[in-house]
Amino acid sequence: MKKDWFDPVEKRDGGFICFYCRKSLSLTHFVYDHLNDNRRDNRIENVVFSCYRCNVLKIDDIDMQLNAQEKLGMNDISNSMGEKISSKPRELKELDISKENYEIAEEYVTKEVDLHGSVIVTEVKNCISYLCRQANGTGSPQAVTNYLNTLTCKVAPFEISKNKEGKKIIRRKQA
């Protein structure tokens, strides 16, 4: 499957270069890096080219992990790769539903954070998934996770932190 991704990933990411260090790669010295570090999540939106060095460094480098999270969020929102590599064109309805679900997630997070100051990530995921399913019959936990990653990326208004009990929370970015 990944061999079919080479040309679309190269086009999307501006060449056959490492996503992290931007150095040129060779066909014998590169890996497909999973942006969310989940090797079973083989969506093309979750894959970039990486050199071996950066692939290993990312394990402990928070900046590289944040860049990967931001890239995944942008890929998921654009849905551009899923459209280009599919032999069947995506139905407009599917894109409309994805946009609707993102808007549900954004509205819910904004309302709850403004009301309570922060929200627990696991609770938010379940609530948004439920609201999306009520609205249009869709709303997988993975899709909701992607929406939350986008809402908490470097340029978004929210961030993920931990509360006093050590639970992950979403709150407005601190000035």
C-alpha cells in the first residue's frame, strides 16, 4: 500500500525530502514516518518521508512531535491526499460531514473551555463523538482525535496540558 503513496506524498510535501530536517533522501535510505507514532494508523494523511536519523530522534524530541501533530492536523483538515490517491472521487457528502463534525468539535471545545476554563480530553472526545453521531450518524473517536489535534496545534487557540490530578486537559493558550 505504501508504495502507492510515494508520488502523492512527494507532491504534497514538496519533494523527496525528510519532513523534519528537510534534507534530500534516497530510495535506499528513508522511512515512512507515522506522524502520530501509531504504526497501525496507515492513512496517507498520517505518513511523511523521514530520514532514519530524524525518525529515531523524534521519539524523544517534543518539538519534532509537535511539528508532526500539527502536520497531521493540517493533512486531516485538507483531506487532499485521500481525494488524490483514491480511484473513486469522494462524494461531496463525505467532505460536508467531515467539515460539519469539525465545526461541532470546535464549537463544543470553545463553549466548554469558555464556561469551565478547561476540559478533560477523554471526556471531550466522548462528548464530541456522541454529538457528531447525533447530528449525522458519524463521529469516530479517531476522527475526533484528529479534530482536537488541529484545535490544539501551534497556531490554534487551544493547548493540551495536565491538571493537578495528571489528567490531560484542553484549555485556552496561556499568554
